[in-house]
Amino acid sequence: MNEWLNAQWNRLRRKVDQLVVGVLLVLLGVMIFFYWMEQQVPAPTLPPVVGVPVPTPPPEWTTFTGRTFLHPKDLRKVTEFRGLADFNMFDARSVAVQSESTAKLDKQYEEAQVAFLKNDLAKAERICQDIITQMPSHRKTFELLKLIMAKKREMEATKTP
């Protein structure tokens, strides 16, 4: 009985192997057929767009040649990117320098606030401009500068009549 079961198992295993090989061959044939059909389809052609001029980019724009982007400026010389290019969040010294710089600018911001509250708008504006030149992304300074400009306009409006 045991020999008969082994013979049946071996015959079934051979048939399963043949079935798997057959299914794989059919799938390969289907893939080849679809690839052949895809190659036979002509590429769609779009009608030409009439009357739309294609602008040429200004010479200072970033250009792409081959595998690299070429930029006409050194990013370290662009003031908007200076802090970003110099900052490395994985370097402890860079983080410390950034923290010290932020703390110094926050103290200057507080001085500008005190000057604004004392109605010394010229000094407050000068400090805000200095902060913005050092860190253009200092949001609180922009808000204070807006308040200073609004107060200046208000004072000029009251002086005129």
C-alpha cells in the first residue's frame, strides 16, 4: 500500500510540475502578444497649437543640460539662501550657531518692540530692517514692521489736516 501511495504521489507531482511549466509558458506567450500589439499601435499625433507663442526663458533662469542643472548664480551669494546653505542640522556646531543667532535676533526684536511701545518708530523700524537683513524668515519682525508702517501712516494722517 505504501509503495502504491508513493507512486501516485510521484505521478501527481510530475503532473503539477508540468502544469506549472505550462501556465508559465502561457503567461509568457500572453506577455509577448501584448508587447507585439503595443508595438503595432501608432503613436498618437497631436494637432499643432496655433497662435500660442513659446516664451524663451530669461538668461538668469536655471537651465538643464544633459544630466545636470546649471544655475548662473552661486547659491551662497544669494541672500535668501545664505542661512539655508550654511545650516547643517546634523552638525552640533551649526545648530549652536543657529540657536545663538536666533537668540540674538530675538533680543533685537524685543528692543524693537520696546521702541515701538515708546513711539520711537524710527528706531524700531531700523532694528526691524536689521533683523530682516540677517534673517529674512523672521515672521514676528514682519508683523511688527507692518504695525510700525500702519502707525506711521496713522500719524501722518493726523498731522495733515
